[in-house]
Amino acid sequence: MTMHLPQEIIDDIIDQLQDSPPSLKTCTWVSHSWLRRARKHLFHSFTFPPERTARQWAFQLDSEQFTNRIRLFISELNESTLEPSLAELVSVLTINFQQPQLIPLITSNLLFSQLPFNNLRKLSLEKFPPFNRCKPLHFDSFGELLRNNPYLESLALVRTPFLSANEFIRTMQTISTNSSEKLCSLSLYGVQVPRLKESCLDSLPSSREENGKCPPRLQTLDLRCIFDDFWMVSLLEKLFHDSTTSEAPRTGFFDLGSVQTVVLGTHWYLYDKVLKNCPLISLRLDVFLASMDYASDTAFCSLVNLTNLEMYNCGTDRRSSGFLVSFITTIPILKRLETFSVAYHKPLPEPEMTLSGKSPEHLSGFLTPSLDSALSVLHLSNPCIKKVTLALPSDLGWGVFSSSRQVYKCLPKTHETGLLNIVFGD
């Protein structure tokens, strides 16, 4: 006897398999009622060009053949007979420019203008080539892709080397002008911006607001950029503004009046003026990229609404531990702070490490008594703290593994407070 399940139940069953592509592929063969939901998860995320395929083509084909193959691939995407169409199914798109053979497609204005996607929620451009290698129409093509996706909520530029500050400014203007008001997350991870000429600040292009449109109101901002000089803070003040303050500059491309989560990399204190009046709730600090000439006692004293402070990418060595202790001891009083987290990255294996008896000593190399003292009194100056979390790599290399007992032994004072929370992972 055939059993007919309501579509809602079928959809719920398939939703439970969203992280299992083999199971989803099997679901597409069950019946037509299973097909649509399974395809939604199968094609939810898409990388262009497919990484493995691109590497094979780059290895087997010359530059012209590679370009022709990519053009054919784009054509096949546009002519796809999937129902619903691929353009509707894909909501997370990553464009990876690791292969230099993609540059001719950009300079010929083919890549962005011919991609069929129009239902994106998240767009990531990785290792994007410098814009000034391309024709001016490239900005228009990029803007067209943004305009074709009115539901885009998140945009990321990853490891992008700009050859001039003007190029960076033009890119920010293109994103601001052509994105819809739904854009609420902007990430500039590993973006490299060269030395800024002071005269550039006086010649910034007009803001989106001056053109009759409100700039995107960001809720999440990742500013792990790599700047060549200290003039960049002046540029950031021009690009990002807070609409809730009367002194907000008219040149701002992005509104930080609603930003709640910020990730910072180098020179934390440079962002003090940019973030001073923002209603931040969560702040993540990249310790690996951080400059040692910080001033946390003044840089973050205005973040009165902060409830979550996380320091991640910390090193497992005494130098990093000393930097961490110095930061913790100079944190200003944050009356609403509830969670303080430290996340360590996995260390490189040391040749002299052996498998016998090194685990406790290795942990004590960075979980030092001074760190224990700093963490154990953190709640005294910040009375709302409910949790102090340490995220440690489970595998420290060369067969050495972390354990809660070893951490408690290294941090006895913090353990006694009852606030210590330990998380192991990779």
C-alpha cells in the first residue's frame, strides 16, 4: 500500500539531511515531491569555478583553452534546465580567483555580467585580482551582479590585494551604491590597502545618501584589513559613519548606526573613532594579526553595551600569552560584559616534542600563572560576567592532547571562580 505523506513532513525529513550530500542525491530519485526540496539543499552553496575542476583545467589546458572552457561552463549555467532554475536555487556564491587564467574573463567584462544568479543571500570574492588591471566597465559589471540580487545580505572580500587606496574606495562605493538595503554584513578579511595619500580624503566620491538612497545599515562588520599606514583610520571615518550621531560625515558609504558585531585585526585602537558610538554587543579580536602597540584601556572604553568579547587566533607560546595578559589587565570596566572568550589556534609541531610526559608542560607554556591571575579577577571589575571560555585545540601536535584536568591544573584560581568553560576542537 502506498503511503502519501504531507509535503510539510517530506520537507522536514529532507531538511534533516541538509549536511549529507549523498543522502540528498538519493532523495532526488524517490519522487517528484522529494526532488525540489532536495535540490534546494544540494545547490544551496556554489563555488565558481568548482575548485577541483578549475585546478584540473589549469593543469591540463593552456590559458586560451582554460578561458574557453570557463566560457562554456558559464553558458551551461545559463542554459540549465533544472526546475527550479539554478539561478533561484543558489543562495551562497563563492567566486574564487585563485587561477590567473580567469583575469581575461574579467577584463573582457564577461564574468559578472553573465553569471545567472539572482537569488543570492551571501556573496564571497576570494583572492580577487586588482581592479586596475581591468577595464572601467568591470565596476559596472560588478555593480550589475549586485543589482541583480536584491536579497543579498552578506558580502565578503577575502585576501584581496588592492594596488591603490583609490581602487579600494571605488570598490566600496560600487558595493554601497549597487547593493540593496538588505545588505547587513560586510567582511574585508585579509584585504590589503596600500599607503593612502591625504589628498584622497578630500576627493572622495559622493555618498549613496547624497544620491537619494540610504546607505546599507550594517549589523556585522569584519575589518581584518592590512593597512600600510595610520592614515587609514581617517579613511575609515569617511567610509563608515553612524547615522545616530549628528556629526556623521555625509561621505559615508555604510551606516554603523545598527552594527552589533565587529571583528578587528591589526591596530585595534585605530578603530576607536569609528566604533566609538556604535551599539556594539559582540566584539571579536584577531590576536594573530594584532599590533603590539595597542591601548585597550582607551580604545574600548566607550563600548558600554558590549556583552561578548572574544580574542581568537591566539598563539600557544609565552609571547602570545604575555600579550594576552597585558590586554586583559588593561580592559576597561565593561558593566554589561557577560562572556569573555579566548580561542587558541593549533600550534605547529615542534621537532623536540616527544610523546612522553610533555602534555602538562606544553599547556603550562601558554596557560601561565600570570594568565590565571588575570582571568580569575576579571569578574571583579566586570560584575555581569557569567562565563570565561577557553577554546583549545584538542590535538597539540606530535600525539599530545589537551584535557580538562590539565587545564584546571594550569589555571586553578580561574577554576575556583566557577566561571571557567573549556571547549576542545580543531
